[in-house]
Amino acid sequence: MNFDFNEEQYMFRDTVRDSLKAEFPVDLFRDGGDPVAMEAALWGQLAELGLFGLMVPEEQGGLGLGMVDFALIAEEFGAALVPLSVTDTICASLVLAKFAASVQAENLAKLAAGELRVAFAVYEKNGGYDPADFAATIGGDGLLNGRKLLVAGADRADLLVIVARDAAGTLALYALEGARAGISASRETALDITGDYHSVSFDKVSVSDADRIGGAEAVDFTLDLLAAVAALGLAGIGSRMLDTAVAYVKERSQFGQPIGKFQAIKHRCADMAVDVNTARSGAYYAAWAIASAEEAERLWAVSMAKAKANRMAVHVVREAVQLHGGMGYTWEMALHFHYRRARHLEVLYGSTEYHNERVLQGTMAQLAAG
Amino acid sequence: MDFNYSPEEQTFRDEVRAWLASALPKGWGKTAFEPEDEDERAHFRIEWERKLYEGGWSGISWPTKYGGRGATLVEQGIFAEECARAQAPEGINVIGRNLAATTLMHHGNEAQRERYLPKILAAEEIWCQGFSEPNAGSDLASARCRAVADGDDFVVNGQKIWTSFAQYSQWCILLARTDQDVPKHKGLSFFLVDMKSPGITIRPLTQISGENEFNETFFEDVRVPKENLVGELNDGWRIAMTTLAYERGAEDALARQIRFKQELDLLIAKAQDVKLGSKAAIDDPAIRQRLATSIVDLELMRMNCLREFSKAIKGEKPGPESSLMKLYWSHVAQDMADMAMEVLGPETLLMQGDPDTIARGRFPMSFMQSRAFTIYSGTSEIQRNIIAERVLGLPK
Ligand SMILES: Cc1cc2nc3c(=O)[nH]c(=O)nc-3n(C[C@H](O)[C@H](O)[C@H](O)COP(=O)(O)OP(=O)(O)OC[C@H]3O[C@@H](n4cnc5c(N)ncnc54)[C@H](O)[C@@H]3O)c2cc1C
């Protein structure tokens, strides 16, 4: 039993943090940077740091590390608002390596080199959060029909990883080249403007067995992975917003003193710190569970982490805006980029209520088993 | 990072479990319970602590030379979990083990450690904490109880209040003023006081729960030998900060977490039994959400503790960050106690002894008791001040 990261993991985190601070500051968004162009420039730097190969097996040129090694990086990605097209691609390396390592060997090698972009196509209009309710289906004729929402960077993804029902009615995970006939992406107008999101239509797309990554098990793992990484990203956002607010209230003076001297402000900062600390505990545990736990514990851990991260982020980001007063409401102050991303991550990978229900069911199963 | 237990840790767990099964009375938690009378219960708990000691289960992570087991904090955590699983009684010497002993380990001299630590473990000597005074609660540093040097002794005069378990205690950790002429934080000293000393009077105070755990304690010309001063004269505030860091820290919180989780498990079980009209409470989606929220809150309390344990094992000393633990757990535990009153229907209002009570009145009792969580060990407002000023660095 050891609930801590090791020295290398902390050092790698620091390297990534410094690099993002220097090369990917939030000012770029504020100054009207185009998120797609910004992402393109960032991509090469992250590839140089070896980030895309982090979880790719060594045989395919990666570092062969796991989710715990990625955890602190995912947190930094959240804090720095790294586009979700990047996290999707890194998450995909874990899914492809776990469920389809040999079929996807070539893709994994490219991904490790930063030469393959992957996007997850999961959620649907009227589909809610439970994959059992998703409509995308492959018919008996081997043709996939469906439409997915909020797919990050879909128009330039080399590979789309999609959740769909197979001809036998089983939920499954498929990897399809973005250029395959019948797939078309259309840019969405989304709350989060730190990345580009697309709806993707699959219109009689021909799918073969070779495209299949796995069945329901792969789908469940993938959704848990995405939720865990969202929880880590939210922890990063919360932590960055806390730091930003604390720095601001130390500096801003009213009534002849720094506003951070007013107890009403101190106490709000303290509550934010407690919340961020706890959300981290949950998100780290979920990262470990993705790497090492049996399915039941993994699901339970991830849902706890996401439920807490959701509640924390809503609270902490709201407070951060409030503590900045009128400045907080300005485009210029740039808090709203984190505010937008926080809501995006909160709503997309399972609402608090959805995850709460899974937690309760998990706990009741544990209690029934004694 | 690894949440799995090593084979040695597993073996340890199996040993604890087997011992508990043999040591607890037959039918424990089902047909056999703790005495209902508060005083009988206190003595029952002291007996239980002695039994633990005889079984070699006291002071799991303490050095062997003070009578401990020399094991790790992880094993200490496993032990606490197994006690909770078996619904073993709580101890009463928490102040001895978690506060007096930890403070002596850091600031006591060797003679003091050898004299006091083994008897704390053996529950031969129960301890209380004489910090708060009627006019020095949150502003603890303004304590007025005085200790004046006189020959080989100090002579103590003054009053303490809210002294938990004083009526069962042989010893007291006392914060007293030894210099009036310096700023308030600089004139306090930390003493070990024999509660049998002439001049000590204890007057019980009744709590909102109807219990009598805490007391007023009066000191009138009480002689305390000079060897019972801990650390340097007038260094008591710094030493008391160590005491408070442990009082608010992960070890204390983990033991509590396990009790809270037990209570929540019981609530989930009752929500399946109790009908709210045509359906069980557990079938109400709003109630499910509320139960789940508390599950998440309490499990993450455990995760917070485990993260702190790992830091402590790495050698980090407890500091103001422990306020993050305490502020968090006190509120989520209160939330749970409030929630428990709102999900089981009208019968929740019936206390122990009533034929229609649920779970022997545990939930209404916890609801009353939980008010104390955000007051003792420093109120929430004080924890927030500490976090803001000493963790986040906001201006004083
Ligand atoms: C069940 C129980 C057991 C206890 N056991 C012990 C024990 O064994 N030994 C012991 O020494 N003490 C014990 N205490 C005492 C406890 O530590 C004090 O009650 C606590 O520190 C608060 O002090 P007070 O009661 O004087 O309240 P006050 O300090 O008078 O506080 C009243 C209110 O004012 C607020 N307040 C005070 N100062 C500030 C500030 N600077 N900023 C904002 N708000 C402020 C407080 O948060 C609180 O809400 C116990 C208390 C309880 C309830």
C-alpha cells in the first residue's frame, strides 16, 4: 500500500508543467489565438517530450508506462487547457495497446511518434451517458450508421474510435480511419472554445472485423478511462484556479488592505483548497484503478473520482471568478477559458448523478458480498 | 503507487481478524452490545483497550521499546479497518495515544517517554487534554491558567473547560502560562499533570446529546514536579501545535472514517429494510443520490488519509496541512448525519429504548453528536484561518 507518486513521476510532471507554462500560456487563447493552430504547434512539442508514446508498448517505440505515470500529466493538461484532441490520442494508446495490440501495432508506432491523431466518438444526441442507450449500430449488412457529438479534433483525426452496437446487438468498440467513405465531420459551436469539437456522421460506413477493438469490456474500460482522465483534468483546473485566485487576492487592495486579508475571502479560499485536495485524492485513486484494479473496483473508483471532481470544479471555478470581482467577468482576465473547459469535462464524461448511481450500486454489491 | 496489500500485510490482516473474532463476546454487534449506561460503557471500553494491549495490538506503529509493535502506519490502518469490520468497541484513551504520546515522542525527554508511553499503551493510565479555558477557546494562546515555579515544583492555579474524559483520567496534558510579561504565544508551557494531585476538582458538563463526556476542571495550588515540564519553559505553544497537528491529522481521521463508514453501511442496509409507503427508501432516486454523495465523501476521506500516511512514511512531519483533513471530514461527517435523519421516514425520530426505533437510535444520536465535529480540535473557522494563512499564505 503506497498512495504516492515516485520521484520520476514528479520530475516528469514538472518538466511538462514548465514546458506548458512557457509554450502554451492561457494568454494565447485570450489574445485571440485559433485553438486549432495552437494545438498544431503544441503537438510537435509534446511529441518531442515523448508524451504520445508514454503508454505505448516498447515494441512499438513507446515508453511502455501506464496510467499512473500519466496521471500527473493529465492533471497538468487540465490546468493548461491542453486540447482534448491530445488527451484523446494519448488515452487511445492505452486502449489500442490493451485490446488490439497486434492488429494496431502500426498505428501504435505512429501514435508514439506523434504522427497519428485519434479521436473518441462516444456521445450522441438523446443518448445520455449510459452506452446501453447509444443508437449507433452496425447492421447485418456490415454498414455502420449513427451520429456522434463533441468529438475533439475530428476533422483531422487519422483514427476515430467509436462506440457502436454490432450486428448481434453487442456494444463494441471500433477504430476507423477518419477518411473512410461515409464519415463526415461538422464543426460544432461549443461552450468550450479552447478546442474544436465536431459532430461526426457515420452514413453507411463499411466496417469489418479487423476494425473491431473489443466488445463491451473494451467499451466500459474506455469510458472509465475517459472519465478518470476528465477527473484528473478537473483536478488540474481546480488547482490552477485556486492558485490564480490566491495570487489575485494577495495583490488586489480595497479598503486600504489586500482583499485576501478579509476573513470572508480567506475562508472561501480555504474551502477551495480542501475541495481541490480531496478531488485529487479521488482522481489519483481512479488512475491507479484504471491501471491495476478489477473491473468492479475500477468502475467504483472512477465514478467516485468523477462525481467529486464535478462537484469540486463547479464550486472552485465559480469561486475563482467571484473573487476576481468585475475583472473575473472580463474576457481579458481569461478565467472563463477554464470555466468553460471545466463545464465541458464535467458534463461530458458522466454527470454527478450518473456517477453517483454507479457508486451506490457498486457499494451495495460490495455490502451484499460481505 | 499501489493500493494492493503485500502478502505480509495480508497475513497481518488475517491475524488481526482471527484475534478479534476470538476476543469479542459471542454474538457481538448482533445480540451483544456495549452497556447502555455511559459510565459502565466507559469502563467497558477501558477493559477492551487493556485486552487489546494484552493481545499485542496496542501501538501498532509505535517503537517496540515503548511497548509498541514497531509496524508501519499501513498496518495501523489495517488494524483500524478490521476493528471496524468487527464493530469492536472504541477506545477511551484516544487523548493518551494520539495526543499525549505523539507529543512526547517529538518533544518529551527520554525519561518521560519511558515513564509514560508504555502505560498509555497498556491503558493503565488514561489521559485528558487541558487546553481550552472559559476565556480561551479559539484564542487558545490567551490561556490564563498559571504555573508558577516554587522550589522543585510548579504551582498551578486556574480553570480548564471541555476536558473530555477527565473523570476517567489519571493524567492530563496541560497548557499553562509561565510568563505574563511577554506576547501571549511566548509565555505558555506544556505540563504533564497527575490528576490525583490535591487541588484538582472535576465538575461534569452535560452535552446536547445528554452525555457527560466533558467537564470543567479546576486547579487550586496544584503542585506539579519540574520534571513534568515538556520541552523548554515557555515553549509550550510550539509544542501544543504538534499536539493539534496530530489531533487534526490522518491517523485520527482514518480511525473516524472507519466508524463513519460503518454507520453509512448501516444506513444503506436500513434504507433497504425501511418502507416509505409502498416502496423501500432505497428505491427513491433522490435518496439514492444522497446516499451516494455520502459514500463518495467518506471514501475520499479515506483516500485523503492514505495520501497523508504515504507522506508521513516518506518522513514528512505533520503541519498546518492537517487542517485540510479536519475541515473536510468534520463537514462531510456532519452532512452524512444530517442526511441520515432525512431518508428513513418518521421512525428516525425514535431513540434507543423505543420499540419502533431504527438501529437502536443510532442515527438521531449521531445527528446530535455530530454537532461537535466542527467545534472540537479547533472550530471550522479556525481551521479555515490556518489553511488560508499558513497553507495558502494569505496575509494575517
Ligand atoms: C465535544 C467537545 C469536546 C472537547 N474536548 C476538549 C478537550 O478534551 N480538551 C480541550 O482542551 N478542549 C476541548 N474542547 C474544546 C474545543 O476545543 C473548543 O470548544 C473550541 O476550540 C472552540 O472554543 P470555544 O468553545 O471557546 O468557542 P469560541 O472560541 O468562543 O468560538 C465561538 C464561535 O466563534 C468563532 N470564532 C472564534 N474566533 C474566531 C476567529 N478568529 N475568526 C472567526 N471565527 C471565530 C468560532 O469558530 C465559533 O464559531 C471540546 C469541545 C467539544 C465540543
